[in-house]
Amino acid sequence: MLLEVQDISMVFGGLAALREVSFSLAEGEILGLIGPNGAGKTTLFNVITAFLTPTQGEVRLAGKPLTGLRTSRITERGICRTFQNIRLFDQMTVEENVMVGRHCRSRAGVWPSVLRTGAQQKEEGAIREKTRELLSLVGLTGHDRELAANLPYGLQRRLEIARALAGEPRLILLDEPVAGMNDQETAEIAALIKKILGFGITILLIEHDMSMVMKVCDRLVVLNFGEKIAEGTPQEIQSDPLVIEAYLGREEGE
Amino acid sequence: MINPYYLQIASFILINIILGLSIYITLSTGQLSLGNAGFMSIGAYTSALLTVKVGLPMVAGILAGSLLAFLIGILIGIPTLRLQGVYLAIATLGFGEVVRVLFINWESLTSGAVGIAGIPHLGRTMLAGLQERGFSSEQWGLKNNEFISLTIFIILLAITVLLLAFFSRLFASRVGRAFRAIRLDEKAAEAMGIHTTYYKILTFSMGALLAGFAGALFAHVTGYISPADFTYHRAVEILVFAVFGGSEVLWGPVFGALFLTVMPEMLRGMSEYRYFIYGTILVVMMVFRPQGVLDQPLLDRLRGRRGGGGDDAA
Amino acid sequence: MFFEQLINGITLGSIYAIVALGYTLVFGVLDIINMAHGEIFMFGAFVGMLLISYFEAPVLLALGGAVLVTAAMGLLLERLALRPLRGKKGASHLASLISTIGVSIILENLAHHLFGAGNKPFPTSFADASFTVGSTTVYLVQVIILVIAVLLMVGLSLWLRKAKAGKALRATAENLETASLLGINTGRIIVSTVVVASAMGGIAGVLVGMAFNYVNNQMGLPMGLKGLAIIILGGMGSVNGAMAGGLILGLAETFVVAYGNSGYRDAIAFVAIIVILLIRPQGIFGQALPEAKR
């Protein structure tokens, strides 16, 4: 198993956002994390990447516990992510955003940077090369000198994916990558996700667009009120009475 | 042609540019230090005492002063930089005052409020050294005091140019990108694998080092220091250099230090209102132009090219 | 001797607590450190001094005058240096810190031009009045300061807990967006917070004048620093923490001065900041660790 989430609970001031959630991902798999709003999906992402320290439980990557590591160390171990409410470095150019994403796979410190040593020059060249590759992969070629803030929304989502890929993750966490997109754009992102899987990168995906989730995911985990209520293939989940109730119950409530 | 008075102002501008850089480098990761006057005084006092009382050569004093400021910067930075930015501002404000109180009260070492006089002078030491080797100012058609002022100016200019080259290369590298990423969104930067605490402590202690270095140079240029040279007002003045000139581009603090050092000299009678003006600048800039007079788009326009981003931070 | 120092410490500590309350109220509601608070405090002290020495006003009137002037200063501060930054795109958390530093420098120099440099006497008719309890001498001025400070703290606590405006203020401190969704006029709450905090600074200024019998235009910075140390000690935004922290610092300073070197009195606040940041960064009464990240 590449990622194991075991008995994770997260309590905020007496309120449980996650209750003993467990599941795992095999290498090369794509798992969809679904559930109504407020079910704890993004909280779980934040726990995996150590933005939050869980009240209880453990996350392991390739068998090694991530407990106590800070976010940057977890990124170095191979988990990169995107954010639900896009968090690009908006006053940097598109190119620079991806170059920053490359940080954990490069090493030049203060002195090599100032002295412009051969190794540093070579590394900087490699960073630019990789950046060009990734920008072309996500369809942003030609935008490299624009400020991230000036990109249209759909392209910002793509840039976030390119930036996360720059860290050469073993596992990438995508938080609602097609939120607010039309069918055409959604299909393009779905194709991009398939390509990423093709590189052997494992994917954990939060998404509300059910038709897309059903199409791209190998398996699904359903959260409701912080608890895992179902896990299985898209077909199994579609016919699961608990899941139907969770979604219908939500609609009744509205 | 060579006017010692102008050269002296130019020398102070250069020291102020180094001070402006000292706060700029800390601001580059979104951290505000109000203790740079304190670090400046540590550099100044360390070098002054080592040269006056121990008799060390000036270069050793200046290096020791800068290094001590750097080490103390790390000590202050470690507990505070793990927390929100305001903690650093408060801790450094307190630090600056404590250092000043210490220098006032530790009379046996520092002569208290009276200060230390007779600090070896950068220009005179150079001249004396050259005269031993048979040089005299007249060979260059200069009077001794002209030669002294010119020497100081040239040394400081060389140092400043080297520092600017250092930082312009640093900011155009992987490390500089990490600094900017932290300033723009610290959490996202951490998620990119950037060890944000390390880089924050790095920029803060580099700022302390530069301030200490500028302080040591100041001691050997003026020949006299006292706690009154390193008050909270000095810390605010240093901050104004960067906030007014521009805190997002390397040329910002350079322009700020240049403009704000020349202005009071040109407008006589303005010095009385100097701090009124500084205070007003801080408020007005935050309201109307928080990035300072110079920013990247303006620099691009001045250079007559568009786009280009910030990878060439100089 | 010990009991006299104890009373000195409590008196001083109660003044510190009031200064710290000014910082903590503003921080709680706006998430801003008002770096000009120390200078507003200093203006309160000067207004009190002017009323008492030139108009021979009674203490209560001096307090009233100081409250009026400093409250007006709070209003101006909010209008000119805080409100224009709020919700402004690209304004970092440093912006308000820097703009209030600007205001503090302006105020300090304004005081210098208006009142001149150096110490100005702050005469009170009861400066030397004292009585003895057992073997302990108690000065009347200490009793007056303590009574005013306690009344102020109790009043503030009651107001925050019971009054409608106080409740709205606490709701705003909890979460600005939610409060505004609940129909609370958060803009007005913010203004009144800054005004109330500034007025408390003004009162503290008069009390310090009474306690030390002099005022000067440099007194804002060291007092501001102590207030800041106290809110780090007590926990940022915590009202109880500000009161407890004030007392702790007042007592610590008094005893260090009594049994040690008075020159280093102002250093204690700084040492407290560093120690607390090392061992308990959220402060004594702080709840969530205010870490920027892990």
C-alpha cells in the first residue's frame, strides 16, 4: 500500500470533523474522496499534509509513518497537493510558480546561488527545462511570463496541478480540480488526470462532479459528518443505500 | 573638485543603503524586524571596544561585530519565527530597547550614555598605513582630509556594490524564489517543500548581520558612538528607507536611503520635522502604495520593457 | 518593607494591566497590534498633567479630559490609519503594524513640539498623603490608583459580558464574518473597540502621572513595550490574561528593582517575552497555539 490512513480523528473544540477514518491506496491507483459539503474531505487532506495535527490516528506513506513531520518534509517524501480555494503565488509569473514547486527536488543554497557555480547553473537549467515540460503538459505553454493572478480561473487550476507535479510526487492530492468548470474543461482535466496516472503517480481526488468521479476513479471512499460510510467501486457506491441517504438527506435539508 | 562635505554625505548614504538592505532582506520573507538599530549597535560597540580596548585591527573588529549580531539574530529568531509575524515585531522592538539599556547601564565597559570616542577611523588608518609605505596625499594632488574622505567613500561604495551584486544574484535563484513564495503565501510555500522556518530565520539573521556590519562601519567612519545613535528612532528610520523606497525590489531600499538622506541636507530646517515626515510617510505609503515608490512594473517601464516578471530581482 | 513593595507592585501592575487591556481589545477584535497605543497613553498623561497643573482640576476631571482626548485620538487613528487598509487587496498583515508605527512616531514628535522635551511635573494635592497599617506605610495615591483600576477592569468585564454592545464586540472578536452575517454592524464595533481601548490608555496615562509625579514625551515606548510583553505573557486577545500578566509584570519589576539593579527594570519585560515564547508561546491564558504553521 502506498498510502495508509489509519483511525484518523480530528476534533476542533469538542466538534469532531473526522471520526476514526481509515482507508488505503495502492500504488498507481486513483481513489475518489466524496461526500456532502462539510463531510471532512479537505480536513483529511490537511491532516495528510500536516497542515493539521490529527487528534488521533496515523498516516503512513509506503509503510513509513508521517507522524510529527512538518509539511515540507512530507512534500519531500512525495506527497504534493492542490488547494480547493486556489493558492497560487499570485504576484509571481506562471513559470516561477512551477519553479517554486520544484524547490524540494533541487538543492542549491545561498553560496552556490551567489557564486553561480557550475552545479547551480546546471540545476537552474534543469528546473527551467522541467517547468517547460510541465507547462506544456497542462496546456499553459505561451503563458509562462504572465502573472498567475492574471490567468483565467480554469488556467489557474491547471497551473496548480503543474506546480504540484513539479515536486515529482508519488502521490498527488487534488482538491476539487474541476470545481466551477464547464463540460469541455472538465473533460480536459479528466484527460490530464489519466495522463498523470500514466506516469505512475497515485492520485487521491476530492470532487463533487459525480459523472467525472465515476468515470476516472478506480475506487471511492464516501465521508459523511466526518465518518467513512462506504468504500468500493463506483458501481458499488452508486447502489449503496447509506450513500444515497446521505446525499438525498442533504437535499431534503436544503 | 573633491568636497569632503559631499563625500561625507555620500558615505552616510552608503551606510544607510546597507541598513535599508538589512531590513529589506528580512521583509523579503514577510517578516518585520524593529530591532535593526539594536543589531547595528551590537556591531558598532563590539568593533569599537575590540579596536579601542583590545587593540585588534579594524578588519577583525568589523568582522567580529557583524558575526556577533548574526549569532544574536539567530538566538532571537528561533523562538519567535515559529509564530505569527507580529511576535517578531514585538520581540525585536523589545530587543532593541534592552540592548540600548544594557549599553547605557554597563558603564565599566561602554562608558554609559557618554559613549565611546577615539575609535580608529577608517580613512585615517588607511592614510597612516599608506604613509608608512612612503605615500602622501600630495602625490594625488589631494589634501589629507580630502584623501581621507575619498578613501572612505570608495571603500563603502565597493562594499555596497558587492552587497547589491550578492543580493541580486541571491534573489534571482532558488533561494530567492523561496523567500518570495513565503512572503506571498507561507502555507502554500511550505506545501511546496520549502522549510519556511529555516528561510525565515535565515533572512532575519542575515538582516541582523548586515545591520551589525553597517553599525561597525558607522563606528569607524564617525569615530564616536553612543547609545543615542541607536534608539528606536533609528530602527524606524531604517524601516522607512525600505517602506518608502520599495520593499519588493532590491532597488527600493537603495532609492529610499538615497532620497531620504539627501532630502534633509537639501532642505535646511526640515530636520526638525524629520520624524513627522517619517511617520507620515509610513501611514501614507501603507494607505496608498504599500509596496513603496519602486516596484517591479515601474522598474520594467523605466527600463522600457514589458513583462519580464521578477526573476531578475535587481 | 516586603508589604510596601507588594503594594507598590500591585499598584504598578494594575496600571500595566489597563495598558495591556487596550492592546488586547484591539488585537482580539481586529487581529492588529496597535503600535501607537503607547503614545496615546502618553497623550492621556499630558492632558491630565495640563488640567491638574494649569487648571488645578480635580483628579476625576483630569481623567475625564484624558478620556475625551484619547478617545478622539482613537477615532482618528481608526479613520486615517486602520480603516483605509482594511480589506485592501494585497495589504499584508504588516501594513497595519507599519501604519500604526507611523502614527506613534507622529504623536511622539507632536508631543515634543507641543509640550517640549524632558520631565514635566505632575502635581497632585495628595502626593505625600499616607497612612500606616501595622508597620506598613500606604500612600493615598496608591489606594486611589488601585480603586480606579479595579473599577475600570470590573466595569470592562461586566460590559463585555452583559451589555449588548459588549456581546456584539465579543462576537466580532470570535469571527468577524459570522458577526456581520448575524446583523452586527462590525464597522461600528471596530471603531468603538479602538476608541474604548484608546480611552483606557488615556486613563492609564493619568494614573502613571499620579504614581510617578512626572510625565514626558518619551514615556510611550517603554510603557507600550510592557503592554505588549503582558499580552504575550497573558495570551494575545485574552482579557483575563492581560490583567494577570499586568500584575505579574508589576510585581516582578518592583521586586527586581527593590532587591537588584534599577537600571535594568525595563529589560524585565523583554526577558519575559523571550522566556514565554520559548516555554509557552500561546501565553498563560491563550488557548490555541498561535503558530503560523508547522
